[in-house]
Amino acid sequence: MELLILRQTSIAGRPARVGDVVEVGDRDARLLIANGKAEPAPAVQDPEPTPAPTRTRKPRTRTHGST
């Protein structure tokens, strides 16, 4: 289960810092949630790709020479 860490803690001997999203077993997840150290991680949705903006150019003006 993926959890969002709310308070710094240690999971299986490794530090988990505030804001980290970690994958843990159900038993550890229940314990961390019950102690207020984590909450279920929000579902991450893939952002829709935005189309690249089309680039428009100003018309070129002549500064020298005849027209």
C-alpha cells in the first residue's frame, strides 16, 4: 500500500521523511496510519499532455533597400 508520510519516521530501518510516498505492507500501513504518521497516498493521475503552442512570427520588415 502506498502511504504519504506526515511525520518523520523509520520504516524497516530506513528513514522516511515528511512528504515521501512509500510502499509498505498492509500491517505497517495500518500501524503508521493509526499513529498519525502517514495517510493513504492520493491517487496520481497522469496529466494530459498539453499541445505545444504554435509559434507565430511577426512579418519581417525591410529596413534598407528598395521595395
